Amino acid sequence: MELINLVLAGFIFVVSAAYLYLRNKHNYWKDHGFPYAPNPHILFGHAKGQTQTKHGLEIHQEWYDYFKKLGVPYGGMSQFIAPALVVMDPDLVKTILVKDFNVFHDHGVFVNEKDDPLSAHLFALEGTPWRLLRQKLTPTFTTGRMKQMFGTIWEVGQHLEKFMLQNYRQSEVEMKDILGRFTTDVIGTCAFGIECNTLDNPDSDFRKYGNKSFELNPMIMFKFFLASGYPKLIRALKMKITFDDVERFFLGIVRETVEYREQNNVKRNDFMNLLLQIKNKGKLDENDNEVVGKGEVGMTNEELAAQVFVFFIAGFETSSTTQSFCLYELAKNPDIQERLREEINRAIDENGGQVNYDVVMGIQYLDQVINETLRMYPPVEGLNRVADVDYTIPGTKHVIPKRTLVQIPVYALQHDPDYYPDPERFDPNRFSPEEVKKRHPYVFLPFGEGPRICIGLRFGLMQTKVGLITLLRKFRFSPSAKTPAKVTFDPKIITLAPLNGNHLKVELL
């Protein structure tokens, strides 16, 4: 009996201590005089339902609106048990992303290069390792490099056109899946030099494992937020977020590709060729025409695989959903669709009927349409940063503790009627040069901003434009019986994705 009482007392002590610890974490903002979100769940904080019944944007939109009504520029909440600060004020957003980047240079996302090698990519790396890798990779995304890759992407675009000509005669066509297969083929050939052929073979391994990489569950989300505050702990516990079969597939395909190219001195105008130069020589060739040796001067095989992996998963999903959402809005707004088609055809006709990089990237109204799509449907609904040191918010006595997550709710900012009147209306004229000048520049952040702005921005826009130009020159899109009046987002996908696809009626012009 005495032993039972002892065990019971020990259990009560442990539970009580855990409860007090969690309550302490949830009360951080309140105890330090910050505006704060009330009533956190003891385990999930204010993230209850995320990945199951709610997309992250819904949670952040809710608290953005709450703090906005309070009239405060920022407010504290709990992501699971991790304190997080939501920032609404565009000037403070600029300070965090640019002016005080030396403090907020890290995303605070999961990275464990030893036990989860594919997690050690440019987006996740922190501090000096990030800076050195960014310097090596930046030259791979110049305008000149994009022009070299354009022909390869245009060829995949012609395959998309052929596929659509064979498959448009249906009462409705699910465009999200088709565009995901298109961008998978683009990234497959540009990142790996491999023809994935997912347009013809939707069950390819590239498509299967690429899609799986975006799947979320509560445990992965918990690891994400744990990583922001306790990076040493996740490494000590040997945690992973990459599924084992995904890791095996991508490490294997990269290893095979690297070995084949190095043994046969294969040269191509693609991302892999540039990475091999960095790996083996520490930098890019000035004349960009050779791969030398088989060393690991600038990058290990695992580091190279991680960069190819993030380029693949980020490149195919964000660009395909942007194109899909764009077609959805163009189908609902036929006048905008017709004007865009006219602008595209005029630009190509003025170039003698030839399509090249400069023509594709120089159509202003296409830029406006894509930007309005990115405003309404940013691929990533929020930006994360962590403070490298205790940071006093300028003009206040509020201190953001070291390693605390700071969240910039991109979706909420871009749907704020104070910046975008009637925000649910699709209006590309918001991005005419005159209108852009009237707005605070830090209320449009689909690619981030500052030194950690998306490195693949040019590539993503190029393949998005190729896909849209290819489709709009040949086909007209309109709503079908399955086209919803408003998109519902899939809570189990980390990016913005429609829950039930994007079913449109397609007509040949």
C-alpha cells in the first residue's frame, strides 16, 4: 500500500510539474505585458485543429483579425507549447526582414543534417552555414542561367500542349493535377536531367514522393515548432521529418545521377550541372562548360542531394498551384482571361511569332495577373523568423526572447481590406505600376523579402508563365459544375492547395 501511495504521489507530482510548466509557457506573453491571444489549449496552444480540420492560414487569419481589432501592431500566441509572436504592422515586418536581418536571419524550421540529411537544405539552414551556401548557390539563379534553361522548359510546355489537345474533350478537366504533373516534369528535367513523363504516367515515383513530401500531420507540425526553440534537442533526440521512403528515393536518384554524370562527363543546361560544378570545384565555371573531378570541394553528396530535393519539392508544388489558382480565377473572370490572351498573342506576334525568354518575361499584364493570383493565394501562408538574441522591439520595452518564433501572416496581410479593398475580388489592376506605388511594399510578400527572399523566384515565375502562355494560347477555361464559388484549402498540405482539386471546362480556341 505504501508503494502504491508513493507511486501515486510521484505521478501527481510529475503531472502537476508538467501542467505548471505548460501553463508558464502559455502565459509568457501575458506575464511580460504583450498583447496576447486568450484561452490556449494546454497541449496544442492556439494551433488546435491545425493539419486536421484547419489550415494554418485559418488560425493565423483568426488571430490577425483579433489583434487588428485591438489596434495593436503585434500579439503573442502559442504554437503548440512554443510562444510565437504574430506581427501585423508592415513597418515592423520590414524591420524584421530587412533592417534587423542580422538578428532575424533564421527561419527557425526543422534541420538535422546528421539524422535527416534532406532537411539540411538552403531554406532550413541557419547562420554561417546558410550564408556560405547562399553565396555558392546565388549565381545558379541569374537571368543568364534562366535563359539557358528556358529551351528545356519550353519543350516540356509543348508536351503539356500536346497532352491537353488529347485530353480536353471532357465535361470538365482537373487542372491542378495536370499542372502538378507539368511542373514535376519541368523540375525533374532541370534538377535531375531526367524525363519524368508524369504527364503520361501520373503514377511515377517522382510524383508519388514529391506529393508525399508535402503531407502534414500533428507530429510533424510539433517537430517544426519544437525546432524553432530547441534545435539542439531535436538533434539530441535524432528526430526526422522526412519520410524514410522519400529519403531513400531522392538520395538514390541523386547518387545515381551524380555518378553517371561524373563518370561520363555529361554536361547539360540544368540545375544539376551547376551544383556539380560547385560540389567538385567550390564555384561555378566562368565559361560554364565543364565539370571537373569527383571531389567534395564545395559541397558533399548529401548537401547536394538536399539542395536538389528542396528545389524539386518547392519548385513543382508552388508553381503548379499558382497556375491552377490563376486558371480558376480566369475561368470566373472571362473578361480578364480574354484581355490576358490578347496581350500574350500581341507580344508573340510582335516578336515574329517566336517565343523566347524575353518575350515570356516581358508581358506586363501577365505579371499583374500572376501577382494578383499570388496575393489571393500565396503558396506559403506565412513567413517565420527566430531572433538570434534577445530583441527589444523598437520604440517599446517589449523583449522578444532569443529563439522565439516570429510569424508574419502573409495571407492575412494580403487579404487586409485596409491595403486591398474588396480583397476577395480578383483584380490584376491592383498591380499596375501606379497602384503598386500607393501601397506599403511589405504587404505583398509571396516570395518573402530581404536577404532570405526566395532564391528560385525567377525560375518559379518562368515556369509559371510558360505553363499559362502554353494553355491560354490554345484553350479557353470556364467554370464547370464542380467549380466552387470559393476555394476550400486542404488542411493536410503545408502549402495552399484546393481540397477537391480544380475542375474546369476547357474549350479549344
